[in-house]
Amino acid sequence: MDAFSGQGLDMGTLALETEDVSSDIYLSLGLKELDKGVGAPRVLSLLSSLLERSVQRNETLLEAKHIKDDVTVFHGLRAPTLSVRKYIDRIFKYSGCSPSCFVVAHIYVDRFLQSTEMTLTSLNVHRLLITSIMLAAKFMDDAFFNNAYYAKVGGVSTCEINRLEMSFLFGIDFRLQVSVDTFGSYCWQLEKEASEALQIERPMQACRIKESWSNKDDPTCASTIAR
């Protein structure tokens, strides 16, 4: 059963108050109306990067400390073959939800993890994503699909998505309201993720350059230098 059926929700016209958040940040993340239809909004790649790094960091810590994560309804038996980035791209492509929903979903996931003390891992990140994005679309957007449709997009059954939805709502104590200040701070966090990812990438590129210098006899390196 849809937890929102028959309810008229007022999310505080968050979408109409975007001027209270930096216009540059909104434009950069692809949240402005102007960016519609111009490829995938940048927020998708930044959110994917942030979540993937969190998962990697958490699983390394769990393994190092020999901690076994508690199994919940959000945990699968094994990690899905679909990456977080491809999964988010799929949801965006087929759900038709606004890009802002992905920021709100990120806020919801943080609230859920903080209130339940669950650790984000490769076994639960996909189910947390489809559930939080579905809830964000219901709360944010004027039009949205039913649970059965989101279940197909997310690769779970309708019964499972219903269970996930109720478990998630109780986990966050039905706190779906998001203030403009909170929304703005999470947008800044995603921008910060972009700069941190770039700092990691640059040393890797430098290492590859040094390798080409040390392998001057390698014909592959020679042809690269020639270009």
C-alpha cells in the first residue's frame, strides 16, 4: 500500500524558494529549470561519487575491525552488479523525477543512517537509494509514479518496495520536511565532494605521467608522447 495515498502534501514550496540558495550552486548542480533536457544533471555524478566513497570507506573500516554489519530489510544477500552511478542514472532516466529529488533523497538517507545507526555498504545502498528517491519524488514533485512502477525501476518487487518504504518512514520518524537552509548545505556538500574528488584524481594523473617518463623505451609511451 502506498503510504501517501489519499494525502495532499505541502512540502513548503521548497522548489519556489531556490533563490535563497546560491544560484551558482544550483546552476552548477543542474538543479535549475534552465538545465532541463541538457543531459544528465551534474548532481547525479557527484552524489554517486560521494556514496561510493562512503561505501568503500565504511567497508574498509568494518573489515579492519572485524565488525559484522546487522542485516535489515535494506540488505541484499550480495552486492548488485550495477554500480551506484549506473543505478542512479537509471532511476533518473525512468522515474522522471526532478534533479532536486536526489539532493532531498541524500538528506533522507543521512537522517535514516543517523537515527538507525546503520552503516552504508554495498549491500544496502541500492535499496536505500530507490526508497529515498521515491519518497523525495512523492514529497517534492507535483506528479509521480506509484510504488509498483518504482519497484520495477529499482529492480525489486512491489511487496518489497512497500516494506522498504514503511521501514524507511518509521526510521526517520516521518520527518520528510526539508528546510531551505538544510537543502542549501547539502548542495554545498556535493560541491565540496567535486573538489575532493579532483584532488584525488590529480595525484593519480601525475603518477601516470611519471610512469611514461620512466618507460621511454615502451612504444606505447612513445606514441603517446608523440601525440
